[in-house]
Amino acid sequence: RAFDGATSTAIREHWVPLLEADPPGLVFEHHDHTYKRTRRLRAGREASDGVLYVGDGNWGRGARPVHADRPYLAETASAFNVLRITLHPDGRGEVLVVDENGRELDAFDFARNS
């Protein structure tokens, strides 16, 4: 699954414009068996009104190495992890990410862009 592979490119070509047209507060995407949180992204670059992606899911399968050198990543961890998402009536949200021993890997707040 190279960054420039056919599937990766097609996903960015078809899904990213939909998400950037009306950015949600948070987008979950999983596949790499690690933890990651991106910077807010628009057109592939950091932007305050961009889309925030979190995930990469890792439970029940060995953790893969992370690619912390990718400039669009804000946080990464090669560890089993679970996310606790708290949603508030005013549109704010909080995410706490812990590993299998309860150690905090990441914590951040988010809100829908509008």
C-alpha cells in the first residue's frame, strides 16, 4: 500500500474532496495497525480549516512500525490502542487514546469546522 499506489491515490482522489467540501469535526480511518492523528489537512497541506484524521486501528494483531517522518502526522504510536470519544451537546468533542496498559498515547479536543 504505497502512498502513491493505485488504491491510495484513488481514495485521496474520490473521498478527500467530499470531506473537504464540508469538513466534519473528525474522520476515522483505519488499516495500518498503529495509532495516528494527522494535522488538519486541506489539499494535502496543513490548514486550520482542514480535515482531522485519526485512527489506524490496532487490536488483536501485531503493531506495525509507524511512519513518524511523514509531515502530515501530528502523533503516532506503534501500540495496541483504543480511543474514547466524548461528544458534547455544543458540538465539541474530546478524544483520549490509551494503550493496552492504560497508558495515555494521545489526548485532544475537536469541533466541527464551520
